[in-house]
Amino acid sequence: MRVRILGAGIVGLSVADELIRRGHDVTVVDPAPGSGASYAAAGMLSPAGEAWHGEEDLTRLCLSSLSLWPAFAARLGVPIHTRGTVLAGVDAGDVQQVERQLAVLDLAGVSYERLVRRELLAREPGLGRVAGGAYLAEDHSVDPRAVVAALLDRVGDRVGLDTDSFVPHESGSTDESAGRLETNTVTVIATGTRLPDPYSSLIRPVRGDVVRLRTQERVERTVRAWVHGEQVYVVPRTESDEVVVGATSEERDGPLLPTVEGVWRLLDSARRVLPALDRASVVEVTSRDRPGTADNLPLIGPTQEPGVVLAAGAYRNGVLLAPLIAQLVADHIETGSVEPAVDPRRFRMKEDG
Ligand code: GLY
């Protein structure tokens, strides 16, 4: 098949890599590869940490994608940080939130270790005043920027930067130059929060501010914490002294600029959980939109237009879900198979009326 992929973020590039491996003729178009949500992402591979009530299908897909990561990372030559994740609550209300999350994990059959303060400190000696929590042994992380760089290396000169053809898909057009398909070609739309019509209304941008710090004090594992009702995560990079602190979650538009309030809240929460971060240097503050959907599940598979396939809506789990999305899209292109939970046709698209 000839497959044209719109979007060279971690999802589009993973789809490209999988299709190239399977022998298809692939091109990728993006004016700025890897500059969207993949650029901001902390890179948590965290099905347990992200699990929440009513999202059983999403947790199942995240667990399934996690199992693909060791082979995927090995192929790309990027390390996975496998020291697990500490989940902590600072006050009694925060510990209650942790307990709610553990109840979700019980229902999903995901194992964890409940920890008292002393045990939490044994796992992560730099923790401050935490009251209780848990250890999520299977929640790992990668550096998404390293993943994107490795994917770009592999996909190579099949990536075009041509801005004119970035959003070429004109609904209802019969003109190939406007993105209409020949019968043996497929267009995969993996443009994050910016889907062309008639798909744009399927995505809701959810803004996230993220701060990158440099610290001399070692952070052993990813720490996810509730801090007086605020959520924060701190993800250490294995290869450097950088930690990623994230992330705000705001349903708002406007320029992609971090806000003072957002950054202040993140840093205030992070320094309460890991007090040594007071001495860290701020190296970067980034703001990007997550591609959310109405039910928080991705959109992977066919649309009402023949040959137009979505690989979109990965919301909070784009990095984690990338290898699974790649497989699902490639399987769909080759066999027509669709995973019902993520079938884009579960939503009405604009032209359906
Ligand atoms: N997966 C973490 C986030 O979206 O902030």
C-alpha cells in the first residue's frame, strides 16, 4: 500500500515505522516534526498511574501497549527507565485520593504495593512530608524526545516538511492534489490536536504546562503525588540530571504559553514532595495541548471516507500508546480489523449531520 501519514509526532512516526517494517510505501508530512505534544511529554509509561474510574477500556489498552514497549524501545535503541513509580499523598485527603486510585487498580487487576511513610522513603529517599502511598512497580518512563529522534532516524527521508500538503485532506474533494485517495493509497491522520475537517470537532485540546529542571540531588523513580488536592508528577531522566515536572490540565485555548499560575502550582507542589528541588535550576518551561476526545479514548481506525484512517486522540497517553496505535493502524490497513473501543465511527462526524 501507499500510505501517507499526516503528522510526525510520536504517534505518526510510530505508525510510519511499523508500516515501513511491514513493507509498505510510506511518506510522512509535517512542517515541524516532533514539535507538538511529544515535545512536552514527560514520557511516563504509566497505565496504573493514569488509571481512573470509568476508564477500564483505556487502562486495558494502556496495559497492552506497555507490553509492546520493551521490543519497541530495543528496536529504537532507547532505554526504558524501569524503576517503577511512587504514588504519594501529602495530607489525609491526598491519601484518600491515592486510595481511590488503588481501588481502580483492584478492579482492573493491576498489582501495587501499599506503603506507609517509612516505606515510601525507602523507595524514594528525597521525599518530603508524605503521609502514605503506593509503589507501582510496572509504571516506567522513556525520554520522548529520544524516541522521536530515533524514529526520525529510522523513517529518514520519507518525512517531508512541505507545509502546503500538511493539511491536504479536503472533505468531499475528488481531487488527488487536495488529498483525495487513489484506491491503493491510504491517508493516516495523526496531527494531534489539529485534525482537518470533518474530524476537527472530535478533538478537545487539553492544555498542559510542563517544567524541566536540572538537579544535583538524585530522584530515583517517577513520583506521582497529590499535594493538598493538586496533582503533580516528577519524572527523572536516567541519562542526565534532568527531571520533568508536570503537568497542568486545562480546558482552554489561547497562545501556547505557560501561565504564571500553572507553573507556580507545579513547582510549589513538586518542591513540597521533593524538597531538594528548591535547589534545582529551571531549564525549560513548555506548554502544549493534549489531544483529548469526548470519552478520553483514542480514535484509531476508519472514518466515513474510504482510505482515510485516524490515529488520533491519544490524550494523556500518546507516548505509552504509540506502539499499540502503530500496530492497530497497520493491522487495519492490511486486514480491515478495528478495535471497537477506539473505532472513530463511534462518534458522529460533522458531515453525518
Ligand atoms: N500523561 C501525563 C499527562 O498527560 O500529563
